[in-house]
Amino acid sequence: MYPTQSILTTWKKFDNFPMETLTKVWYNAKGHEKKQRDVSLMREHRHQYGITGNCFDLALWLLDEFKRDGVEAYPIGHDLNSEHTHVAVIAVNEDGNRYFCDLGDQWLCPILIDRNSPDYTNEKVEGYFPAAKVQVQEKDHQLHIHYHRPNGKVSSQMFHTEPIDLHSFLVAAEHCQNLIHPNPLLECRIPMKSEIAHWEFYNWESFLSTNNGLIEEPKLLGIDDWVEKIHEKTGYNKEFLVDALNKYVDIQSKC
């Protein structure tokens, strides 16, 4: 189930890339007609502020890196052009085996989805997603993913595995970047002593998902406290965080 080195080498470049909507709100407020940033601009913003973006940003960036590294890859997703859209990437190795790559949900590692490969299993496996074992099953171009949490809870997700053509993907990306939800969101992978956990900031609350269960963190009262906390977790530029979080305060005040 583990990816071959060609795919893993590219994937590892994104180990410390959070998924978040702070950049969307920050960039949206600048008034540019086109809201989906080109990868070259994402790189500039990463260099300037340490920031990344949402699932569309990360998928586009990952696709670009795979192309640079000579790896065949294409975008997939579900519920395009809706509030529930999510996108990821399929990478193909030298033997033609496909691997599911999802930076948007902060997976730890790409995972094999081809049932005909001798390395494939539909059993629960660990080490691919923070604080959960996963099962992947693909049939008729539908990829079903089951997440098994430490508390026994099981959740599922479904992707269409047919490639999305670039034009349709960019149309869906632009639609998503124009949808502004009032609640800020940031997710990132946090190395711990014996695992890589999942830290999430959502609507002024934060928690850590670990192999031992969910750890809810104390609530913080002000923007400055959240700036320090998020900076500590991500390295994001503090001035950027002040700007983005205050924009969310303004958005919520108008709801």
C-alpha cells in the first residue's frame, strides 16, 4: 500500500504544509478578479508569509511538483462546484499503479488504490492518516475510504477517480475560492513522540486528534492569543495571521 520512492519524494516536500481557509479570505479581500492563485504566486506567498491554502491550492501545487519531478498525476474530487466540494490527486508510479494523494485532508502518506496490485489490501491499515486506520476500496471509478478512529467511530468518504480535465478543475477552483464561509479553519500535522497527530483550529476552538483519542484545548479569548498559537503550530507570519483573523471577525459580525 506504501508509495514507491518517485511518488514519496514529491509528497514529502509538503510535510509541513497546513490546509487552511485563512489565505482564501486574505487574498479574496485584495479585490483581484481571479481568486484562484497560480502556483507561482502560491510559492511567492509561501516564501513571504509561510502560508499555503485550501484543498484546491494544495492539489494544484502538488500536481505542479509531480509534473516537475516527472511523475504522472491528475486531479480527482467529489461534489464539484458545491459547498461540499473536495479535491485530491492521483499519482501513477513506474508500474502503472495509482496512489491516492490528499493534502487537503492532511493525509500522512499516499496510499495504493489498485486492487490488482500484489501490494494492495482492503484491510485496515495505519500510518496513512493521523489518528485513524484507513481502508480503501475502489470499484467502477468510485473510491470509498473508511476512517476507523481510536474510539471505535467509523466515517467514510467517496471520490470519483476519473481524471478531472484541467479546465473543469480550474472552474471548480474559482467557484470554491469565491465561497467565503464565516468560520476560520486550519488543519496541520503535528509530530509527537510516537506519532504524527492532527491539529485543527475551527471557529475559535482547537483540538488535537491522536492515537489515544481527541484532546480539546483550552479556549483562547483574543486574536493575539490565536495568532501566537497558530504561529507556534505553523510558522505563519504573525502580521498575516492578524490580518486574516480580523477579516473573519468582520465577516462573522455581519452574519
